[in-house]
Amino acid sequence: MYCLEKIRKDFPILQEKVYGKPLTYLDNAATTQKPAAVTERLLEFYTTENGNIHRGVHCLSEQASAAYEAAREAVRTFIGAESSAEIIFTHGTTSAVNLVAQSFGEKFLGAGDEIIVTEMEHHSNFVPWQMLCERKGATLKILPFDDGGRLRIDLLDSFLTERTKLLTCVYVSNALGTVNPVKEITKRAHTKDVPVFLDGAQAIQHMSVDVQEIDCDFFAFSGHKMYAGTGVGVLYGKKAWLEKMPPYQYGGGMITSVQKEKTTFAGPPLKFEAGTPNIAAVLSLHAAIDYLKDIGMSTIAEHERRLFDHALERLTNLDGVTVYGIEAPRSGVLSFNLKGAAPYDIGVILDKLGIAVRTGTHCAEPVMRHFGIDGSVRAGFGLYNTHEEIERLAVGVRKAQAILQ
């Protein structure tokens, strides 16, 4: 049974008020709030275990190292990876994308080659590939989506050629909430021996993920979007690829031997974790995973599906409201506009009512240009949101409509 009242008590910030109104936090696609289990783990590390990892022989260092590697194993089991050597800790999804763009791209991409991205990518999974193609003289091919928010995978086979070196795709769109058929996309790409990189930043907190079942070659996500601390993310990569890829950065912790003539590097994952990582944030990710597993990802997904359906019904029944991507399978977010009103103005009015939403382009300008808009209002749902908060959102949109129109 989904005990929403108990869950909400786990998040102290939800008891706060904004302008005298109860906080209705619907900006979860940008970042999630943190349960006490996560904040307590951060405090515990800094007050009882603080030591640098993988270098010291003293007790604190060994404790921190063991906890850090236990977190890696927790991530491995959470996403169904085969080996903990396939789990690389990064600063977030953005740094994971840049790692692969630099390391994989520099080694395997040449002039005249191609990379496929989609039209619905977050800038973090678009710009690094665009810049890589410019440096290498390669071609960036953009797979479009239709007005209903569905990726045009019927065109995918025609996009894949013998020069395609990588296909990268968002699992769940941060701007539309579209859930893409990543397993089918991966299967099609693999028939042409094209590796697949998936941006899972908006999927990992909403649904169960099994990277071996999907069979993707790379998968990236951020801790702060799944109830962990900021400054930590994960790059999963198949070991066969990681072993071939050169280091992305150089420094302590990723080296086997340094001589005047030559440096040799450690194997994955340490090869890609130069310098002191955000140890506390990594441990907070472990705590967040344990928290999510205790509730159950399928239970969370069902609760959020009911919230999403409720919000979709309420908003689509309001005159003058346009909801984008309405025909696609979706999760996590609803993006909408109000006729005759700027998204920013709607967001400001909702804020005065204690309702936190996101406004603007959501770092997805190609999506906005597809619909011919400058931006939208985005409501993002999390495991602690309630149906009462959906009603507050609907009432708030009506009030914004009355004020702005």
C-alpha cells in the first residue's frame, strides 16, 4: 500500500510555506526534494566517516572507500548492470555525456562520420555531440518527432548508415514527458552495429530501469533528480567499450604507474574518475536508492501515473490551455501554455500561490521551435505529490487566466 502521508513526512521541506501558502512543489523534473534518509546520510559521512578514498590506510579512509564502493554496487543492482566496473561516478548527466563525447568521440569518430540525435534532446545531450561533430568534420543527424510528441522511429532505419558511429536518445523527454521506445531503438541501431547512448535523467526516478534488458551501450543519469544530493551522477557503459576508451581527465586515483617516460592508467571504472570525487553525494545516492527500493519502483510508477492522468484531465478541460505532446506515452511532466499569456507570468502568479513550476525553454529549444513557441509551463511530478496539489495547480492556472487575460 502506498502510504503517501508517511512518505511526505520523510521530506521536511514539504512542511514549509511559501507566501503563507502550503508549498506545492511541482518542479521535480529540475530537481527533487530530499528525504531525511538522504540528508542524514550526508551528515553522517561528514561527522563520522570523512576521509579521502582509495588512497589511505587509516581507518576513516578505509571506511569511506568501502562505503563508496558499496554505493557503486547499489547502483549496479538498481539499473541491472552486469559488473560494478561498468558504473562510473560523475558530477551528473551533463558530465557523463561530455565524458563519452570526448573519450568515445575522439577515438571513434572521424571526418565524414555521423552521429544521430533526436529533436527532443535536452541541450546537455545535444550540444556536446554538435561540438564534437564540428571538431571532427562529422555530420549530426537529427531524428524528428511529430506534433503529438512521438519520436519518428519509422524514419530511423533510413538515418542509420555505414558511417553512423553513435545514436543518442533521451529515454524520457524533460520538455514533453514522452517515453521513447528505447529498447526498440537500441535493437534497430544494433542491427547496423551502431552503439547507443541513452539519457536517463528523467526516467530513473519514475520507472524501473534494466540496462541489460534494454541492451544500451551507455546510460547516464543524475542523483539530484532521484532524491539524492547534488553533484553526483552515473555513467553506465558496457565494459567492452570502456576498456577501449581513453581517459577523459587525468589526475590522482586513475593511474597505475607514472614514470618519466610513460604513464599507465587503471582500468574502468577508476580510469574515468580522476581526482577526489563528491564522496558524500555518492553516499547520498546509495541512500536514495535504498529509499526508492523500499517503496518500490512499480509502486511509485503507479502513483505517479494516477497523478499524471489527473493533471492531464484537469488541464485539458480548461479553456485556453494547450498541453504539448499529448498523443505520446508519457511520464513525469506536463508542459502547457495558456492562450494570450507568457509562461513566465504564469509561473510568477503560481509562485505567489505557493506552487513551484518551471517556465521557459527547459534547455530544449529545438522542442520549443518545433511547436513555434518561446517556452512553456512545466509541471513535474514526484513520489510525494498529491491529488490535492493537482487541484491547487488547476485552480492556480484559472486564477492566472483571470489575471492575465
